[in-house]
Amino acid sequence: MLTLSCLATAQSGLPEGAGRDLVLAHCTSCHGTAQIERSAGFGSAAEWQGLFSTMIKLPRAQSETIAAYLAEHFPEDASRRPTLVAGDTQIDIIEWMVPTLGQRSRDPVEAKDGSIWWTGMWASLAGRLDPKTGEMEEFLLPPAARPHTVVPADDGSIWYTGNSNATIGRLDPETGLVTEFKTKARDPHSATFHPNGNLYFTAQGAGMLGRVNPLSGEVTEIDTEPRPYGIQVAPDGMVWVAYNGINKLGRLDPDSLEVTYFDVPDPRTRIRRLDIDSKGDVWFVNSTLGKIGRLNPETGVITQWDSPSGESSHPYALAVIDDVIWYNESGMRPDALVRFDPTAERFQSWAIPSGVGIVRNVWVTEAGDLLIHQTSSNRIGLVKIK
């Protein structure tokens, strides 16, 4: 197993106690103490140890001392438990821990050959998983890339957004060679392929949208509303964009790159992810208000529903499968997977086994199942829907 040397400034706001210095020396090598202080905690040292062992490999004595310290000073916050709703749908959740520790695995996708790919953002890598055998292989990308999202192309190549080096990248799995396309936007974020063959992407911090022509290498970019986030192609070919910096959804014309905006009620609304159903309605998460919503683009009518765990549930990733809505409540511990049937207006939810955070994106497989992940605990998951 490998560990990462991350650049971070250690902070010293932790309570005194045996193990504090070890936490400062090892746990803050990749993140500040705020992540620990804001966490929902655990009820036992074993649970704490199970989490940080996915981030860094330590000698047994140091690992046990750190776990005991964290369990004493950061016990479980029971108020963060999700409100789980029973129902008739049956699922199985299969999880795999990825090889490189602390990489913050995310955004799994299914390639045409059935393999599952993910990005290890903090390790600047892309990984491939054979879901039948569990065999995994990791491909190193340019060190400064810190890829946020991977997207499979029809030709077998894997494309990624270079979130830290202002690039869109193409990985050839057969040779391992990487081709980079420079962007004006400093932080390409999420991306999707269009039936026209072009790749469309968001750049959250830069407030831009972009298009890459894989054949010519031409990159075209436009300014847009603050913090564009999730992006999906609708059945009619329009490209829909979620905004995490303003209460809007955007419809992007793939040819002209003209954007039509749809206001979502309440200025506090922030939207991370969206998807489109068979009727062309746009489903989205209202992350800041603990809701999911539906926009009818023809009428402009928006309908919203409260998520089971309430306003602090922070719905995050979302997908539509056979016109049923699947999403997660990322503000809860464990992270909850939620199913919503729009016809019956009925919710059902499950705790994700390694759900300490966070499912940030999901992918619908060819078989109609759901790919998920857990960034903090270095796992990729497959939800098999029965």
C-alpha cells in the first residue's frame, strides 16, 4: 500500500491529551484539524481506526494511541444520524477499497467494456476496477492535475478534468499516454460527453463553461453564473448545468453555447447535481435547504420535496433510473442513500456501509445499477438494484 505526502499546514486547535501530538504529526499531513473537529465522530476507537487506516499506514502502537485519543475527544454526534425510511425495494451495496491510501477516490464511471474507472484526486491518478474479479490498476496522471472527474469515451479512452492545472486530459489505457488540453478556466470540475462527440465541462471556481472537440483539440469557453457544478445532457441534446453559487439551473445550447437560466425559489438555494428523466424534466438536489426538486422546462414550474433527514441532510449526488430518483444525504453520518418514487411521492433510504463521507457523484450503469463512492474512506461502490 502507498501513502501520500500532502502539503498542508498543521493546526493546533485540538484538546490536550495523550495522542494529540501524534494526530498533529500524522493526521494533518494531508488536511487540517478542522476536518476532525467538524466530523460527526465515532462511538469507538475501532471505528476511528477503521477510517484513518484508509488514509495512512501507521505502526500499530501509534495507530491505537491516535484512535483512543480521537474516540475520547470526538465521540459520535448522534444528531447527525440519518432518518431512514423503510420500503419494498431491495438493494445490495458492494464496496471496494482502492489501493493508494488517502487518494480521496471519487466519481466512478462505467466504461464500454464494463470496467469501472475512478479518479484519485489527491494522488493525481485514475483507477480501473474489474467488478467481476476485484482486480484494480492505477494510472498516474500529471502530478499537478488533481483530477476531479473522469468520463469514458466511446473509443475506450478516459477523459478527466485537471482541477488544479487548468487542463482537460485524455488517458489512453492501452499505452498509458496522457494528452492535455489547456483551458482558460483554472479549475475544470465536472464533464460529460455529448452525442455530437464533444466534451462539455464546468469550472466551478472560475465560473465558466467549456467545450472540447476531441478531433481538433479546440477548446471553447464562456463565462457563466457563479460556481457551475454538475452537468448532464438531456434527451433533446440540450446540456443542463447545476449552479452551486446562485439559485439557478442553466440550459446550455451545445452549438451556440448560449445559456438560458431558470431561477429556483429561495436565494439560499445551491444546487450541486442534476439529471433528466424520460419526459425531459430536470431533477436536482437543493443541497443547502435539504430538498430535491423537479423543473418542467416547458412550463418553468418547479416542485420540491423535503428530504427525509431534513434541512441539514445536504443532498448531493443524484441520478434518475427508470424515472425513479436516487440521491444521497451527505450531511448525515452514515451517509444515506435515498430512493424517491415521483409517482407515489414515496421515499426509501439506506445507510451506506462505509458512509463517513461523501458520495459526491454517481453513475448509472448499463445494467441500471448505481455507482457510488466514499471520498473520505477511499472506497468505490456498486449499488445493485433488485
